[in-house]
Amino acid sequence: MSRGMDRQKSGMHIPFSVNELRMSSDETSRESEFLRGLSGAYRGLHICTLSIVGNRADADDVIQEVCVILWQRFDEFEPGTNFQKWACAVGFKVAKAYARKQRRRRGYGLSDEILGRLAQIQSRGSELFELRREILQECLGKMRSQDREFLMGCYGARDKFVNLAHKKQMPVTTVYTRLGRLRKQLVSCVNRALGKEPSS
Amino acid sequence: MSSQNQEIQHLADAMFDGLLDSAGVQRLEQLLAGDPSCLQAYLEVVNLHGELLHQADSQTDEQAAVGVLRRFSEHCEQRQAALGRWSWGISITAAVILCGSLGWLASSNLFRPVPLGTVAHLTNDASLRRGSFSLGQTIRKGNLIEVKSGVVSIELPHTMLDLSGPATIKVVDENQIDLISGTVTATVRHGGEGFVIRTTDSEIVDLGTEFLVTYDAEKGTDVSVRRGRARASLLDQQGIPAKVLELTTSRAAKFSRARGELSESPFQPEHYERLDRVRGGIRSISGQLRTPSRVPPSLIAGDEVTLNHMLVLPERQNVILEKPLTVGSLSGDVILPAGSVVSSYLVHYDPQNIAKYAPRGSLTFYDPVVATITNATDLVATDQIFGLPDLRYESRSFRGLEPDADEVRISDDRRTVSVFFKMSPPEYLDQLRLLVISQQGLTSP
């Protein structure tokens, strides 16, 4: 029985079997290969899962589960093919399952049909999104440094915004208002660069 | 942007922040189902959030990936008791995989952030709050450096930073650091103008200078300029400069955001004294060389034992010679003309019979070395001129180097000296004095 089959038959959300404690050097090299692939694909994979669950905290939970499943199924990955494409395909499935579970728990959420279409457009539009990411860098560069730092502070903080507002000694509504304004500014900047909005 | 797209962005932002309620989700579903362009617009906003998250995350992608595995491993450990032996095995396995991952990370240079500088100098008591440092170690973008004790010097392309422990900084890029707590001194060379040190309540921009910044969460920020100019700004709660003050040589200022105050304060040269004492004009050191953070009372044999390293002690600095001085150097007598501005450094090695191996190291100065004094007689003769007043020096003949055993080499530009002192019983002490001349006062011997 292959190690990959061992992983799949375990039936748990845990990727490693006890037998893997006795790893040969070949297996260690396989681990390195997995980590190298995962590291290279991590950013894209995170965005894939975020596009389905939409929420930052949920995406953090999903990405953990996705990484574990990727390792479980790593034997299915064909060396030389696109790791990110393979990882995102798995990521979409896991994220959709997670979103369905959350929908049942919360009583509301986006439908399966919409989630499926989001996954489709996200995977097909990777070049366009990449272009937007590049333009975003330029837009961030044009921002006032104080605004950029504020924005990075908000996105870099693992805290809730209430805690962030407390640390910055400002009302939480001020944090949201300023953040919303900066987000709009960035989206407009990217759209203008792509000719989707007239220059102001 | 169309009003529909604005609404999509508003809903996507709320979704991302975890603030979208049932009605909001219904409205989003309605928009996404009704118009394919809304799906595209929604994903554009989601991608923007994703990219900003990655921009703001100081971790590299592989650190993030390993972080995910680590959290998984921790999660397994928490479930260990409930899941019993099976879960225990799995947790251990996950930990093994994690260790392997970290090992791979440690040995991999593939995805590390851009190197910006190196650790140029450490005092013999330098330590970090977490981990360890070695001379020459690369400093990368985003590194958080938490100095617990001693002085750690970081050399960036145009700037030398001296962190006096306890102090914590984050290296933002080659032109900016965030001072989170403690004291940092920045010496900015030509080409590095515009270097920025930010604290929670202030921003100091170099305009060609040597300046010192101290930040304490309760007391606020103190800035002083020893030479040159710097622009100091008091930041408001949004991080926007509210007041600005330009400081020039020998001026200082205090910031207090609580009082909205940015005021000048007396310049205190003693704030720089510790640094002068431990580093002087040393640009960098490498190998088994350290500077002492405190001047020892005596350098007589057996009083200041150095096991596996050599001490470099900055002695009197910027001594102006009133008359010509002849000193015995490694390459013969050197005549230093009157008016020369000379700084002295003593390399001291006294392993007694405890050390296991002889250390090797090198030190680089900003200015050229004009004399290398290795002979005991010449050392004693120059103690009076260049020695520290309260320090007791060895006067016996074994103090100097042994020409056939010890090695001293000087680079072609005379700024780097490499040393190797062999252990030679029964007297282990070896000392070497280096005289460095200010470039303005350099005259060929």
C-alpha cells in the first residue's frame, strides 16, 4: 500500500500516519518538495480560498485544512505540473465545503451556484488578477505614507478592529471610515490605470 | 465606479471584515446572481484584500505555510488527551514534520526576504531576547531585532545603527526602521540622507547626520543630534505629522503626544558616551573579537581573562598631538606629525590556561590605521598618551606579541586589521595597540 493510500484511508483531517515517524531520506526529500511547492503557491492558494469564503477569519481556518489535505493527497500531484493549479482546485473544494457548513450553522450564506461561479471566474481570471496586483503595487506606492502605514497596520493586525482602534486610541468607527475610504481609493486607482474609470 | 460596483465593494469589504449580516448576504447573492460583471467586481475586491493581507504580513510565503502546519501541530497537541494514543502519535508526527519543515526553511535561501545589511559589531555582553546573533549575520527586510543587553550594531547600505539594549526595532527597509522601544543611534553616511526612524508618536528624518532616538511608551520620544541635521515630527493619532522641528548639531527635543508637545531640551553629550566607549571609530568586527560594554578596571595579566575571544578596547579618542610623536610600529618607527588627530584601540587577549583554542578575528575602521604597536616597550611608552586614565595596564615584558607566533595583518587600504594570537605558555597575555588617524589629519610617515 502506498503512503498516499495510507493517508487517504485514515479518513481523518490529519495528514500524517504514525508510520511516517520512520522516514527515509527519500521521504524527507518528498517533504521538502511539498513545502517548496506549498511555499510558492501559498499566496495564490490563500486568495483562492478567500474568494469562496469571503471572510478573513474563515479563510485562515480553511487554509489550514487545505494545507493538511494537500499533504494527504500529495502523491496524487504529478511532479512537473502546476502545483498552484492543483492546490487551488483542492482549495476551492475545501472552501466550498466549509462555506456550506457555515451557511447551515449561521442560517445564511452564498448559494452553491454562486460559490461555483466564483471559483470558475477566479481560476480562469488569474492573469487579469495578477495584472491588477501589479498595478496595486504602484497605487500603494502613490499613497501618502501615513495612509499606507495605516492600511498595512489594519491588514497586518491579527486583532479585531475594536482592539486595533483601542491601541490607536481612536473610535472604531474612525478606523472603519478611514479604511473604507482608502480601500475605495485603491480600487479606483487600479481601475483608472486599466482605463475602467475616467481619470479624475 | 458605477453605483452597483460601489455597492459590491461595500458588501465585499463588510464580508471580509466579518460584518455582513443576513440581509447583506442576501443582497450580495442577488447582485452576483443577476449580473456576471458583479461576480468579476466582487472577485476584484476580494483579490485586493488578499493582496493587502500578504503585503502587510511580515512573514515570507514559506514562513506562512510552515506557520499553518505549526498551528495544525499545536491543534493536534490540544486534542491529544481526547484522542488518546492515536492522536498522540499523530501530533508527534506533525511535530516531526514541522521540525523537518523548519530545518528545510533554515537551510533554504530560496524565498527569504531581501538582505538589507549585516550585524557589524557586538559587545561581549550582547544578547537577544530571542535567538542569537553572530557577527556578519544578514539582516533582512521585516526583521524584528530585540536586543536584551549590550550593544548591537547593524550596518545598512548608508547607515550604521547602534542598538543599546534593551531595545527593539523592526527593519522596514534600508531607509527606515521602526523603533518599538529603547535607544538607537543612527550614523548616516553620504548617500543615506532621508533615513527615517519612526516611533509610535514621532518620525525623525535624517538630513545628513548622527542622531540618537529613545522611545519609551510612557515617557514618549527623545531625539538629539550630535552633528548634522534632522527633521523631527510629532505624529497625531492617525500617524500624520502635527508639529515639525528641525534640529541641528548639539540640539535635542522631547515629544509628548499626550500634551501635543514638541519642545527643545538640553543636549546631553553623555548619551553618546556609552557608544563612543564601546565602538569608537570601529566600523565592523568579525570572528572572535568583541568590545567590552564596560571598561574593566585592570588589564594586568590574569585580571581580565578572555577565553575564546579577544577584547578590543577603544582608548582615548581624537587626541590632538601637540608635537610630533614617534612610535615603534610593526613596520618600523612611525612619525606622527604635530596636529594629527589620533584615536587608540587596544586589543587584549588573556586566556590563561583555560581556553581550548586560539581565536582569530578582524576589525575595520572608518579611518586608516597608522601604527600597529606590538612591542611591550612601545606599548608601555604609549600607555601614558593613549591609555584610559583609570585603567591599570601591564608593564611586564610578556605583554607584547611574539613575532614568530602571533599574526597581525593590515589590508591595503589600512582600514582592516586581522589578528591571530597563539596561546603561548607560561604567560598567556597578548596585547596590541592600534593607532587610527583622522583622515583630515593624515600625514604619510
